[in-house]
Amino acid sequence: MKINPPQARQREGMVKTVLLTVVMAVITIIMFSKGKIPQNTKELIALILTILFANTLFFLMVHTGKTDRYRAVYFSTFAVMLIISFISHMFGARGSMSLSEAKVLQCEVPFCHLVIPMTLVPMALTKTIIFPGSLIGGYASIASMFVLWIGATLALGRGFCSWGCFYGGLDDGFSRVLKRPVIKKINPKWIYLPFAVLLFVVLTAAAYLSPTYCTWFCPFKAVTEFEAVTSTKILIQTIIFVSLFIGLVIVLPILTKRRTQCAFLCPFGAMQSLTNKINVFDVRIDKEKCVKCKRCIQVCPTLSMSEESLEDGRARITCMKCGKCIDSCPKGAISYHIKGTDVAGNNNAYRLLFLFAAFLFISIFSAHIIQDGIVRVLKLITTGSMIL
Amino acid sequence: MQGFFLGLSNGLMCLAYCTPVLVPFMLGEGRGVAHNFVALMQFLAGRLAGYLAFGFAAWLFNVAVLGRMGPKGLFIGILYVIFSSLMMAYGIFGREMPCAVRSIDRIAGKIRIPLLIPAAAGILSGVAFCPPFLLAMTDAAAGGSLSYSIFFFLMFFAGTSLFFLPMPFVGAFRRLQVLRIIGKMAAGIVGLYYFYAGMIAVIAGIRGA
């Protein structure tokens, strides 16, 4: 079957786009600057660049009707800037990326959202958060991450994994390196592995009161922080997380053009999938328009589109709402949708509502990290060091 | 608590295997939630009987075999490695678990009293020689005392049984195939954990010998 190139169906006119971008610009300027103009030149440059970067991408998303293309640029930039900012912060604060036992005992370990599934059961049973981080204040506090997670979950469901997770941009970025996948066939049963990992880590965390996923599996320790190798056990843990990072975050995304870490390992992603059930937005397929060309199945980075999805008219529960299937559909049959409304309804309005919530979340969540990353890069250029 | 959590991590898979046996029985009887609950209790009682018998057998194994071997760490480690490898093979590489409960169809025809069918299914599921069960038996035997073995299996029973509680409200588990896949994968990951524990025990045993 001959397939026409994807149509940019949901594009908006210039006037509407400018109006929406102005609203977004006002909000982002206030949020990014925290209401004051930085005195430091590098910080001022970073602020201006971040505002321009965010609002240009938002403008393009609204005007061209393409979601995933511009989201991916922002998302990957966010991940890269996090690494730059985090690693140089760690070198500034500790002198290395490795975590000493003293820092663990002093509860100075930055908290990240991937730990959340492991903390919930022990928190209910023991009223204790099983993570050596600071509750309020300090670097990446537990309370702030919980608030962000709850907000993002209510607004986006598993959309968090494409619009908020500061690691997801890495395998998303690597999955776009090649034009065509080298490995084309993946058994769809692997999409259930994150649920098994979730079950395992929740149970072991409850049994041993320890964040087992962070200790043993988290691949992102390779680009943030890790325990200093002082024993055979830590050496084994290091080999595991480095292998997972190279395999699932770099090599397999390049070869398969899928987000393999997010789709086949991440327990947080599995938990977020369940929140898709209560989230107001979903991705729906208009069966009247669908010609079953299966392009959406080919491009979905998490195997959330299947022939069953086409029959049901909806993506699987694991959908991250990245918008790739929507961008690629030649008939405009796939769209963001608000639950309880007509699938063939005002899709442009649904998309804009989703975009506004999702983009506002990623831009506010990432603003400080991107600005800090730019400041450190500028410092590297001018002084040869990234440490502030 | 290790028995409880081993049970919890394998319970989903047990559920996926036992539900096709129990649900048709419950639906076939069609006497409502209260009757289904009684059937479930019969099933769980049968299952508990099987588990307790195995707790006793694990203790006997410890007395008869492990107790005469001197330091038993190396042997336990080897058993861990073998059973966990089996569990990973079943869990990750898509092999079918050898669960005895699947033979209930053949046996049910020979049982004259229908009320005993759930109990028979429970006993069969309680004496299954699936890899998670063999691992649980090794764990129970490693403890040494009769009370430990019995308590271990009691907790293993409690952990696996939690998943069965919503079963009287049949219809809650429409996606059994998905549950089975997730359960098997979780068992595979638990196998990975036991494989690591087994390797550590083997290395420690070799160093000690």
C-alpha cells in the first residue's frame, strides 16, 4: 500500500500561535527568572537563552502541528544539561562522582523520582523514607520531588516519562541516531518486564528497607553518582549498572530506535503506566480514519501501539504520550484526547490543552537545570573549569 | 519474612496458573460470591496442607542429608544456583512452569464429591515441584529446625495466597495471560537474586573448605 507522507494536520495559524506563545513566554519568564534579573552576566545569558530556547520550541510545536520532533529536542537537551550540571555540582561539592559512606550517613544523597516506587510501601509500614536524602532543602530534596511527581502524575500520567523525566532524554536521543533500525523485531512480551521489575523492587525494598533498584540496577548512576568501589559486592553492582547503561541507554536504543531502558526496565515507568488509568489525557485512534498502515506501530518507542491497539482505538497502558505516533500518522487518525469526550471531536483543542500542561511542566521543571548547565558550559569556555 | 516475600514475588504466577482451574469451577457452579469464597477457602486449605507437608519434608531433608554433611553452606549454595538457574530459565526464556495444578482436569473427573475439587486443586498446587517452590524448600531446609521450616512455608503460603483473595469476585482477572507473563518475569528476577546469593554461598563455602 502506498502511504502518503504524514500530514501536518493539527497546525495552528500564525495569530493563534503567537498569542499562545506570548502566554507561555510570560509564564516562563516569570518562572525561569523567579521574578528577578540576574546580576551575573553568565546567569543572565543563560536565562535569556533558556527562555528563547523553550519558547521557540513551543512556537514551532503549535505552529507546525509536530509534537514529538520538538519535544525530543527539549527532552534530550534537558537530559544532557542535567548530566553537565549534576556531575560538575558533585565535583564541586565532593571532589568526585562517587558516593562515600560518610555522605550516605549524613543523608546527603540527592533524591530522584526513580526511587519513589520503592519508598511507598516502607513509608506506609514504618513511617520512614528509606533513602539517605534530605527531606526539605539541600540538593534535590525528597519533598520537592514528591510534590513534582504528584503534580505531573495528575496532569500527565505516564506522560511524565516523555515530558518530565530528566533521564529519558538520553535513550530518546540515542534512539534517533540511526535513520532505520538495525534490530527490527522485538518480542512485545518484554513491555511487561518493567512491571515484573516493579513487583520485585517494591517487595525487596519492603523486605530489606533498602532502595534495591538504586543499589543494584539503576543505569543512570553511570552519569550521576555511584558508590565508591570498596568491595567485591560494590564492584558487581558497578558492573551491573554500567552494563545496563551501555546496553539499554546507548546501544539498544541506537540499534532498535526504541527507548529500551524506559520500555523494558524502568520500574518507575511501570508505576506511571498504572497512573495512565486515572489521568485525564490519553492517545486515541479514530478507527474511521485509520487505514491500518501500521506506521504508528513501527515508530512507537515503547511498543505501546499494536494491532490490538488499532482494533481497540487506543494505545496500550504503557503509552508515554510522546506524540511520535501522532506525528507519523498519514491520515491524522491518532490524536491526544480527553477521556469522556468524542474521539472525532475537537482534536486541536485537546492537543493544545495537553501541550500547554505538558510543556509548562517540562519547561518549569528543567529551567533551573538547563540554566545551570549553560552557566557551567560558559564557565568552561571562559575559565577552563565547570565548577562554580 | 523471607518466606513471605518469596511467596509474594511468586504469588502472581501461582495466581495465573491456578485461576484457570478455579474460575471455571466457580463460574460453573454459579452460586455467587459467598459460594465462591467457600470454594476459595477449600482451595487455600488444600494448598496450606500441601505446604505444611513440604515444610515437614524440608526439615526431614535437613536432618537426613544436610545435618550429616558438616558445614552445609556450600551445598545450600549449589542448590540455590541450580534452582535459581531453573527459575531464570522458566521466568525469562519463556519455558512453562511444571505446576501440578494443571493436571486437576484429569483428576477432577475421578473425584465423586464436587466439593473436594478445589481442595484437591489446592493440594496439587501445594506440592508442585516448580523452581520457586524448590527454592523455598532449600531456604526452609537451610534454617535447620522443624519450627523454622514449618514457619517458612506458612509465610510462603501467606505471601502467595494474598493474590487469591479477590478471586471470589470472578471477572477481576480478565488479562490472565499478561499476569502470567509478569509473574514469570518476576520469578526470573527473583531467580537472579537467589543465583547471586547462591554464588556468594558457594564462593564462601569453597574458601572455608
